[in-house]
Amino acid sequence: MIERLQLLRNIGQFDSVTPSTLLFKRMTLVYAENGRGKTTLAAILRSAGTGNTTPISERHRLGSQHPPHVVLVDQAGPATFQNGAWSRTLPNIVVFDDMFVATNVCSGVEIGSDHRQNLHELILGAQGVTLNATLQSHVSAVEAHNRDLRSLADAVPAAARGAFDVESFCALEARADIDTLLQEAERGLAAARAADGIRTRAVFTPLHLPGFDVAGIEAVLARDLPGLEASAAALVQAHMAALGKDGEGWVADGMAQVAGASTGSAEEVCPFCAQGLKGSPLIAHYQAYFSDAYTSLKTAIVAAGKAVSAAHADDVPAAFERDVRVATETRVFWSTFATVPAFELDTVEISRAWKTAREGLLTVLRAKYAAPLEQATLPPDVAAAVAAYEAHRTHVAEVSTTLQQANDAFELVKEQSASANVATLEMELAHLLAVKARQSPAVAPACQAYLDAMGAKAGTEKIRTQARADLDRYRGEVFPAYEDAINHYLGRLGASFRLGSVKQANTRGGSSCTYNVLINTIAVPVTSASGASFRNTLSAGDRNVLALAFFFTSLENDVAIARKIVVIDDPMTNLDEHRNRSTMNEMRRLLGRVEQMIVLSHSKPFLCPLWKGTTTNDRTAFKIDHVRTGQNEDASTLTSWNVHDDCVSEHDHRHELVRAYINSTSGANERDVAEALRPILEAFVRVAYPGVFPPGDLLGRFVETCRQRIGTAAQIMSQADVVELREIIEYANEFHHDSNIACKTVLINATELTHWANDLTGILNRAD
């Protein structure tokens, strides 16, 4: 409970006021004429309740060089506003004033989105506002996450993510085999684009190098004539050596002639001299030397040489080099579309090895042919040359086998490229390129930061969803009850309309409230571009009653209502007499449920009934008076207000004046007493005989009517009372301006005045 205002300085009309002796009570009334500072006090209390300093700072006293300074005191001690801030707030203060109407109901005749949002909070009450604030904090947190995500998204290079949005790009999973997958995708796409060329392209053909029949050659070299004695062979060979070059061939040809010439003769003869050869000691040796075996051997040697020449023709190196070149071109082509093993064949070296081995073998065979009876072996250099060539040949065979194995992959490429969709493969390649870029060291940290922020946002969104569900569940309970409660208050406040379809709504601007005005059961929207709406169907008094109903209902639903300090500023604005009375009744009911009520008004007739309806110990009253400052400036101050004096009517004042005169011996106020006699009589007769003395009638005519009815069934007064009343009226008329223009100059006799005052009092007492 607020106990007192200790200081009001440099705010509104208050220059420097220290009303510390004016103590507040449960019901505190403040009277002020318009413009004296009543609204300023309401603004101060609103600021103390909300902590919003604007209501005070914007009322900085004009011309003052120092800022506003306010000190309120409650049970907890002083609450000070100084240097633009409160030392602490009084959150239980709630205020109804023009600001409440403009904030929660309407501005003038218009209802805006901000009114519906504020009304939403008003309906929710403290618990709902807390739930809504919690929701809005999570909504703001999600928006903050979105701002962070936008910033983090900018850190992810657009060139890296290609056609992917940032979220999809960062969500790509890393692949350990990405390079392999990329290579396959690139090859697949390249194959699809080159499908026509692939379809007609040849695969690897076998690479081949002819071999040497080394075993056969060695067998030929090792052959001789086993039936020829060694001494004979030596003798023949010595003779043929003496014959010179190609002596053996010459002798062999001659032996053939000898055989031909002696056919059918008894003795063999020399083909050159026709002499008999029977006595020659060499002829028998020649015949053994140049037998069929010898011919066979020579034939075998020739055959071996021809075999080498045939298998290893002069074009073998060129053909092989051509095959290798084709294989190389084939590899280059297919390596774009498949994995092709690399190979390296030194055709020059291979050709050199082949030639060396070939020539070596042919040379050996020629030597054998020249001396067929001599057993021979491959010389070491020839054997080494052949072995070197065979090593090349083995390597070529291995390369050929490896290349042949790749042909299956080529056939698969042909099959796949024939039915491939280039667009699909391009998309798959783009996806894999994005995966590779996503897991690159330059991009991965930025993506991870983005994903972490996304995870944090998802967590906040989950909390936000739960907060919204909690708020929606609470609103689902509160809003229907609020509609019933506000319509109940509208009925008690004398409103001719009700509210319908009071509902919550979620908008981009925040939670809001919508409703219809029901007039004669017809729903009228609060806003409408044309036709009936809030602005053209409710009067100013209706709008004020609606605001009061909202205010009372919000307090009704507040679980902390018993701790509330309720401030009400001029609630009867634009209200008729009936609604004024209804408002007073609601305020009296509310006083019994709250901790304190402070009512500010410029209307004494409104404040006085509230004063009378409150017990003495629970009430106090102040008024804001006009003063002049030391600089002769207009200002206001807060003083005690004697409500009793202002609550007494003029009739009561006159009546008290006459009674006091009768009981006084000073004779003061004689003229005032004399002038009060006739108004007292008029008021008495008006109340006592309303049917005979209507408004606007004259006392003289009333007395005449009373005289005429004496002794009849319609008698009004006894004859004695009529006479007494007429005599009092005649005396009182001397001091009434309507009957005596010189009333102010009539001399007054104290004894006579006392007599007529007593007579008037007697009439009033008899009437009681």
C-alpha cells in the first residue's frame, strides 16, 4: 500500500511539493479541477508500477532547469525517481485512465492492431502474459538464430555449393570414397556425351611377338653322322679344307654326279676325268660322309634357318610397333571412361633385342650348315640375346593379358552409355562435386558452424513450439471465461451492447485479440472499410464503459487481486447518471477485494458518494490546489480536502445556517439566515408535497391551493399550518430578490428573525 507522496518536483504543474504529512489509506480520493495535475499523478503512479519512465520524463515541468524528482513511500520504504530512473518499482499498481483506454481499447474511434495486441495481454493476465512473454522470447531467439544463420550462410562459398542451398549443401554427408565416386561419375557422364564414338570404338587387340624355337635349333646344332668313323671324317674334312672355300659343297655335288654316272656300269668313274674310282682310298669315305643322313641333316639345318626367317620376317618390328601404337591410342581413348591399366613397352629396345637374337641364331645355323658334321651349341652371347628377347616377349604377353582384361569394362561402358541420360548424370556429378567441396578443409568448418547453429535453432524451435502449446492451452481456458466475465460487467455497468467471438489470434506482429460488438444480437466487426463497425456504432460513453469493463474483468481474473493498488482517473467521463452510479457500485465492490484504491476526479458529485460509502478508518481525501511559486509562476500543490463540506447540499447548508443562528447568541450572519428562509421552504414543500407543488410552481399559489382545500377530502394542511406557512412566506419574501428588489437594504430585527426561524424549524420538525 502506498503510504504517502513524499516529494513531487519539476513535473507537470508541480514545482516543488512535499506533502509528506498527507497519509494515504485504503480508499484515497483526490479532487482537482481540470489542468491542475490529476492526470500527472496518475502518470506518476503508472510509471512507478511499470518502470516505464516516459510518463514522467515527458511531463518535465516547462521552464525547469532540473529533471523531475519523485519520492513515493510504501511499506517497503521510499521508491525514488531521480536522474531518469526509478530506484525500484511497485508492480502491483494498475491504472485506469485515458492512457489505458488509448492503449487497450481504441484511439478515438479507431481500433488498431496494437490495441488488439495490448488487449490480448490484458485478457491473459499476469500468468498469461508470462507465458506469452516466454513464447515471444523464444520467437525472438529463433529470429536471432535466423540472423546468425544468414551470417553463417554467407561464409559458405556460393561457388562451392553450386545449385544447392546452404542448408542442403551443409547437410551433405561426407564420403570416404568420394574421389572414386567422382571419377566414376565423370567417366559415366563423359561416356554418355560420347556415346556414338564409344559404340564404334574398338577395344584392345592382343599384342604378340613371335618366339624362337630354341630347342629345335639346339637339336639341329647337336646332330652329326654317328656311322662315319672319326679318322675317315678327319681325312675327308682335311681334304675338303685343302680344296678351299666351299670345298665340302663341291665334293658333295661331285659325289652326286659319281652316283649318277655309274648307274648301270660295273665301276664308278670320276665325273670330271671319267677314270675309274675303284682304287681311290677316299671314295669310300666320301660315300659314308655324303650319305642320306648327311642330306637329312643339311635339310634340317636349312629348315631351321627358314623357320626363323619365316617367323621373324623383317616386318615384325614394324608390325609390333604399330600394334603398340594402336594399344596406346586405345588406352588414351578408354581411360576417359574407365580404369585402364598403364603400360610401357620400349619398342626400340624390343626391336633391337629381337634383331640381335634373330641374327645370332641365323648366324649359328649358317655355321652349322657349313659344317653339318660338327656338333654345335648356341654361343653364350646368342643364348643371352635370345634370353633377353624372351624376357621382352614375356612382358609383352603380360601387358597384353592385362589389357585384354580391361575389355570387359569397355563393353560395360558401351552398354551403359547407349542408355544413359546425360541430364541425370550431370545432376549426379554435381551432387558428388558438392559432397567433395562440402568436406574440403576450406569449407567444412563453415558448414559445421552452420549445422551447429541449425541444431541450436531446432532446439529453440522445439522449446518455442511447447511454449506456444502452453499459451494456446491457457488461452483456450481464459478467453471463453473472459467473454462471459466482460459481458457480465457490461450488463452491470448499464451497457446496451455485448461482445462476441472474443478469440486469440497469432499474427506476424505477435499475439492479438479479436472480437465483435453485439448490438441487438447483431455482430458488428471492430474494423470495417465500410458499413457498421466499432467506430460508428458505439458512442463515447459506450467506449468508456467498454474500457471500464475490460479493466474490471482483467482485475477479476487476476490471482493477485488482493495485492493490487488500483488507480482510477475520471472513470465517469462521457457517462450518464445511470452509468455513473453503476460505476460507483463496481468501485465499491472492488475496494473490498484490493489492497488500496486511489480515485482521481474533477467531479465532486462523483467523489462524495464514494466517500460516504467508505468507513472512516479506510478513507482519506486530498485536493490539488492552485498556488503561485516564488517566481510568481502558476503551479499546483497537494492539500487535505474536507469532503464533508463539499458533500453538503445548498439546502443542507441553509438548514444548518438557520439552526446555528437559533442556537447562537452572536447574531452573526443575520442577513444570510433571512435570505435562507424562503429557499428552505421551497425545498421542504417540494419534497413533502410533490404532487401539489411541481417544479416551476410558486409558493403563494401553493398556499392558496392549501387554503381552498381546507375542510375537504383533498385537504393538504390544517388551517393553522396554512396560516403559519403564509406568514412565514410573507416575512421571507422581504429578503428574496424575486419579490423585493430592495431585499438587500431591508433592516433586520434579530428578535423577529429568531421568531420566524423557530416557526420554520417547527414546521420542518412536524413534517419529520
